[in-house]
Amino acid sequence: MPEYTVFVGIMLSVAILLDLRIFRTNLLKNPRFYLFLFITTILHTIVDNWLNGRYWFGGFIVGPYPRQFFSGIYIWNTPLENYFYGYALILMNVSLFEFLRARSKKAFE
């Protein structure tokens, strides 16, 4: 199995466990979070595919990605793993933010 694919799977699992078990923000049960992910997916698709498909001074701006590290599934020029890695980062950051926000509200009550 490709290394980056395994890494992304582990990171996404950690992010989900952090949200559901440690921080208990339950973002994955909130429909507004999925709307947020949808919007960021559109923006990610535009920016990442533009960067991955462009040449600058004789080479790619980003990429090309070595195929032996990835699953080989691409959305235009972007490996599928990049989307899931982005989701893991977003989930971990928003979940930590919501956890700290709720904790600070309790401190001032």
C-alpha cells in the first residue's frame, strides 16, 4: 500500500477520534460542518488543480506527485489523498478551536 495513503488514513482516523472521544465537539454530527467542508472542497479543488497543472520556469509549481506513494486516484491533477489530508487538518483545527472556545466560556461563567 502506498505510504502517503496510509499516512493520510492514520491522520484522518486520529482527527475523527480526537473530535469524537477527546474533544467531544461532535463536529461530524453537525450539518453546518459539512457545508463548511463542501465550500473548502470547492476552493481546494480550484487552487490545488491550478497549482498542480501549471508550469513555472520550466517545471511544475507543485508536483508532479510520485505515483508510488499515492493510490493513483486523481481529481484532475490532484491526488485523492490531498483532499482527505485537508479534511483531517480542518477537522483537527476546528475541533480544537471549538473545544477551547467551549472551555473558555465555562471559565467565564
